[in-house]
Amino acid sequence: MKKILFVLLILFAVVALSAIRIGVFEPLTGAFAAGGQLTLKGIRLANEMYPTVLNQKVELIVLDNKTDKVEAANAVTRLIQVYNVSAIIGSYGSSLAIPGSEVANKMKVPMVGCSPTNPLVTKDKEYVFRVCFIDPFQGRVMAKFAVETLGAKTAFIIQDISSDYSVGLAHYFRNAFIEFTKNSKSVVGVASYQGGDQDFTAQLTLAKSKNPDVLFIPAGSYGDAALIMKQAREMGIKSIFLGGDTWEVPEIVEVGGNAVEGAYFSTHFDEKAMTTEMTKKF
């Protein structure tokens, strides 16, 4: 009987070892939780659709990086050293993906980002990849849309100074907006805040005094963007709101209410994209 149990334990161990472990580090709590939860749903769906690779089970090891840069780096370290994952997926939020990517690249474990758009996520990193567009492209697209479609001649930017994503996207939008308007003074101002702030009176007072055609808000968190838009309308600001891909969560409407009506943002989904056999399933 003992021999049988011993053999069974060995067999179970072999089966466990044969599973391909994929590490996932996403912000499941904290300011970026809405985006992190959506990303995780997509990852789990992919795992359900493709549960095996080369007849080996794919097992997801999911850790919460808590919307914290240090936690993000620690999560990747744990996935590699404790769980011995073969590859890593993450993270929503470039400011979280960047420290995670540095660890993964140093330890030579492949990492793929679903949505981190800042170029620094993959720059000079042999083992780090992404499946989304990057901020130089995103910022340029929004600037072109503002000028050529909306007819904007002036813009004001409100950026989250604590977010690599926000500062980077603001930079790329500013340069492109100046290029498309052919006016070095077309960006009439840039104001900064710290992620998580609740009162944007100072930034919006400055913005209102400039009376810009568009107000570009590349917030690291949808919550910040929603509050800025809500407070802007309460202050009587009439500018058209523009944002980036962090706005693509339904919660922004819940927080911003009627203030988000008529706003525009860039996103990864394109309804005009060619329909494939895979997309027909959705």
C-alpha cells in the first residue's frame, strides 16, 4: 500500500511539473484596479479557450501588484523565484509595467504586456514585449484628431506628474499638436497634479483662464480623469475633453456622470477592423 501511495505521489508530482506556468501581475486593487480586473478577465478567457500548449496544461499564477511600483517589481520577482513561471503577462499601467519589466529582463524571463504603452516598458529589454500601440503613436493620433477633425487651434494639458504614462503621453501629444497646428504657441499651458488628488481647482483655474479649444487629460487613473472633467464643467469650462487609453473603463462614466458626455479618447479597439473567424466568436 505504501509503495502504491509513493508511486501516486510521484505521478502527481510529474503532472504538476508538466504544467506550463504563466505568471500574471496586475493591479487588482488600488487606483488602477478597474483596468487590471478587465485585463485579468481577458487573460482568464484566453486560458479557458486555450488551456493547453503541446498537450501541456497552462496554469496561471496571478499576483496583485496593488497599483504600486515596488509591489509590481516584487510580484515579478516572486513569480520567477517562488513559482518558477516560464513567462509573465503584465501589467496594466506603464508605471507598474516598467519596474516589472526591469526584473523580468534581468532574470531573462519573457514578459508580454497587454496594454502598457510607454516606450520605456520595452526599451533596451531583450526579453520584454507588448501587443499594444505606444504613446508616441497614441499622442500623435489624438493631436491629429483634435486639429483635423475637431478643428482645435489651442490645447491645454493636465498631467499626472507621478505617472510615467501620463507625463510621456502629454509630451508626445504636445509636440504633435504644435506640429499639426504649425504654431509653437498652440499649447497654451500645462498643469500637473499628483495621482490620487481630489481637488483640481488650481489646475482648472489656470486652464479656464486660457480658454483652450481642447483640454487633454492623459490621466494615469480613470478616476482622476473623471474628477477633472466633472470639476471642470462645474467651473464652467466649455473645452472639449480628450484623453488616452486609461479612459476605456465603464467606471469613468459612473464617476464623471454627465461631464464625460462628448469627450474623446484613444483606445485599442477598432470597430472597422477586418472581421476574422476569431472575432466572430465575440
